[in-house]
Amino acid sequence: MFGRRVGGRLALPILLAVGFLTLIALSLASIWLHGRAQRDAERATAAHALETKLVSLLVHLRRAESGQRGYLLSGDPRFLLTHRLAIDAVLPALAEIEAALANNPVQREAFAPLKPQVIEKLDELRETIRRYDTGDTAGAIALFKTGAGRQNMENITAIVERMQEGGERQLALESAQFQQTQRIVLAAELSGMALIVAVALMSFFLSWRSMRDQQTAQQKLRDNNAALESTVAERTRYLLDANNEIQSFASIVSHDLRSPLVNIMGFTSELETFRKNMFERLAALRAQAPGPDAENDDAALGGEFDEAVEFIKGSIAKMDRLINAILVISREGGRNLRAESVDMTALVRAVADGYMHRTLEIGAEITVEPLPAMTIDRLAIEQVFSNLLDNAVKFMRTDVPGRIHVKGREMPFTVVYEVRDNGRGIDPKDAERVFELFRRSGMRDRQGEGIGLAHVRALVRRLGGSIRLESEPGEGCTFTVTLPKRWIDPSTDWKQQ
Amino acid sequence: MNAVTIILIEDDDGHARLVEKNLRRAGVSNPITRCADGESAVQCLFGGGCAGQLLVLLDLNLPDMSGIDILQRLKTDSKLGRTPVVVLTTADDKIEVQRCYDLGCNVYITKPVDYEHFANAVQQLGLFLSVVQIPETA
């Protein structure tokens, strides 16, 4: 899987690179071939030019020869003119041939014996003409008859023919080589093109596969999202049901607990009435039949009765408060929250002002920094700060002036508020416990049922946030409330948010 | 003058006894008919079990039906619609209190645990009973 994925990821760039390299190679081959063809064409032209020059050399020599013969035969000076003109053209033609052979060592070798032969021939021609012009016609004829000149001419013709053949051979050889090269290049180009086509096809296939994989992945993602959505909706429904159940449970339990409590309290009061009636009657009887120490006995009896009743009433009152607390929290859970824009600085300062008389009394001070505003349920957030400040004021130390400081900051997705005090603090091992209902930490010298922080946590959770406590005993504590910037009511359909 | 009969609809014997005791102590001497559940209350009110002018003390938490249903039925009944109803319950839920008043209950009293408040409430209830003008039944 991993290897295939890596291969798939690298294959496309590799293919593209191969394609480009092939194209570059093909272009280079093309350019080279073109150069080669041009060079060959130049060579062919040069070979043809050499051919022409060789032929014209021969023509000039033959014209010189025929002019010489015509002059010797007729003595007509026009033949002499033809002869002279031809003779004058021979050496330049020879020089041209020599120049054209500068880059051709093979032909130069063949050319080497030509020049002496030509010069010899020219000497012979000039000598016959000189002898004839000086009147030595017989000498001229004799020289002519030696056949040296004819031999000369034959040699020259043979050399020129050899050179012509050599040029043709060279041309044919090069032409064959060129054709061979052309075939190779053609084959290379064809295979290059085939490679490019293959690369293109593979690229196409890879792209197609990648696209298909992507589509499959997207489909899978959509399926997963859909499954996730339905799972979340299901869980949310389940949680809401569970929450509602707990709330109605708390409500029913507190009602049903309260009902017998009404009887206990009511009939305890009845007992007190009985006691009053009984002791009145007892006092009346005592008046009729007084006994030693009887009144003290009666008073002791009455005291014990009162003590018992007081304990019962105290417990009832406590139980009543606890049940009320459960009712309050269960009702808070059932209340519909309503998000509105809240100026937190003003709200917390107003709450702090509510504790003014108590802070003045104990010499404490509450400072509130400017806080980030929020869109939230006003009553709920007010209760959160009210309970936190109440807690802080309640558990001030007596040895230092109380300082309570509220500050806040905005984070990317949340708003964080801190309530810091220098009170007696909370043992870290109780940091979680203080948020539980009816649980308290430290000395029990202050009034309270252990409801405030439980209530705060329930509220903060309903607002979608969390609360954390950092504390050292004797150092004070810091409650950090983290709330989402955008409150989402979990009881509405979350998908519509 | 016809004596007004107090119908006490209350499933808890203790509560019923406390209410009765404290009514008597407050000087209320009207006959009291107690219904211990919703069914007998319905029988008494709508089945002709109780006659004459009535005043209903109604507990909302009944084992077999909700007191709210009895209140609603009573207040929409052509004959008994004007019968005064005092709702006595342990709950002081604002929504529930409002609902009872909306349905036409005359007084809503939360059963207190504190005896003094309870006595006071019942005293006031007795006072209310003595001054209230029970309308002539049709």
C-alpha cells in the first residue's frame, strides 16, 4: 500500500521527465542530422566542382594541343592564338584544383603526379611551337614524333580519370554513410516517438487512476461524514434524553422527598403543641400534689424533649435546604438559555458591586479589568460570576486584606475569564471535589451546603464551556472559566447550526 | 345559610391530617370531605358524590392522575366552574404556579416545612374561606 502510493506519487513526474528528455534527444538528433546533411551536401558540391575543374583542365590541354597541331599543319596564326589562350588557362586551372584539394588528403595524393606531367606537357608544346617559329619545322615535327607529348597527355588523362573515380567513390561512400546515419536517426526518432506516446499513455492512465482514487476517497469521506453525522445526532439525542431524564429524576426525587418532610416538620410542631399542653397539665397536677424536687425533674424532662425536637428541626431545615438546592439545579438545567450580546465588564462589575457592603466590612477589594464581551445567556453567566465572587468573598483570610481580581482574554475560539483571590485557598486534592454537589473543602466555619460551585460547573457546562481550579492552601485560588466564542444550544438540532 | 363543604383532595394522610388540624385550630368548622386519590375526587366532584356549595383544596401530586387535570376539568365544568380552588403543593415551580393561575385556581399555596409559615398560610386560608362569597349555584 505504502509502496504503491509512493510509486503512484513519483510515477507521474518521472514519466514527464522521461518524456521531456526524449524530446530533447530527438531535437538534438534532428539538429545533428541536419548539420550532417548540410556538410554532406557541401562535400557533394565540392566534389562536383572538382570534377568540373578537372574536365576544364583537360579541355584546356586538349585545346592547346589541337591549336599546336593546327598551327604546325597550317601555319595559320589563329591556331596559334587558340593555342596560347588555352596554354594560359592551364596553370590557373591547375592551381584551382590544388586549392580545392586543400581538405582532401586522398585526392591530393592522387593529384601529386599530375602537376609535373602537365608542366612537362606544356614544355613540350612550347618547345614545338618555338622550333616551328624559328623555322626549324623539321625539329618541331621530330619532337612531335617522339610521342612524348602523347604519352604525357595519356598520363594526364589517366590521372584525371583516377581522380574522377576517386571523387565518385568518396561521394558514394559518404552517401552510403549518410543514408546509414539517416536510418539510425530515423529509427531513434521513431523509437523516441514511440516512447513519448507510451509516456503519454502511461501519464494518462496514472492521471485517470489518481482521479479515480480521489473520487473513491471523496466518496468514502462523504460516507464517513454521513455516518459521523448520524452517529453524532444519535449520541446527541441520547445525551439529551439522559439529561432530561436526570432533570426530571431530580425534580421528582426532590418533590417526593419534600412530601414526607412536610409531615415530619408538621407533626414535630404538633409534638411541641402536645408538650406545651402536657407540661401545663403536669404543672397543674404538681400544684395539687407537690413532690420533692419534682419541678426540677420536670424541667430536666422538658429540656431533653426540647433538645430532641431542636435536633429534629435542625435536620429538617438542613434537608429542606439540600432538597431546595437539587430543585434549583434541576430547574436551571430545564431553563431555556437565550444567547444575547452581553457587556461582560459591566455585568461583572455590577455583580461585584452587590458584594460591596461585605467587602467593605472585611476590608477586601474586588477589581475587575475590562473583559471581552460575549454573546451568551445573561442570567446564566451572571450566576456563574455571582457564585464565584460569593465564594471568594466568603473564604477570605483574616490576616491579609482580601484581594479579588477578575480578568479575561480572547483566544482564537474561546474566551477565558479568571477570578483570582488571595483567600485561604483549596487543597489541590480537593480541586475536583469542590465542584461536586454538597461537597466542601477545608474548615467548616462558613455557612453553606456545598452547592455554589456545583451550580457554577453545571451552568458553565450548559454554556458549552469548562471551569478549572488552581490553588494552594493559604495562597488563594484561581478559577478559570473557558467559554466558546459562539454558543451552540445543544438542545436544538446541531446540524442546523 | 348553606354550609360550604371543603373538599380536600390529598393523597398523603399526614398532610391531610395537618391541613385539617390547622384548619380546625384556625377556627374553620366547615365540613371537610377528603378524597385520597384522583379517581375518588372525580367521583365526588363530577359523579354527584358531593352536593351543595364546595371549596376545593387540591394537591397536584396525586398517585393516579395530575391535580392539574382535575383543576382544568373543574374550571371548564358548567356547574362547578365558579367553585373556588386552592392549590396546595410541595412544588413552587414558577411555570407550574403560572399554569395553575391560568387555569383558574384562586390561591396557590406551597406546602411549607416551617410550621409557623404553614400555620400562617392555613390561617389565611381560613380567613379567606370565611370572607369569600360563594356564588349561588345555578
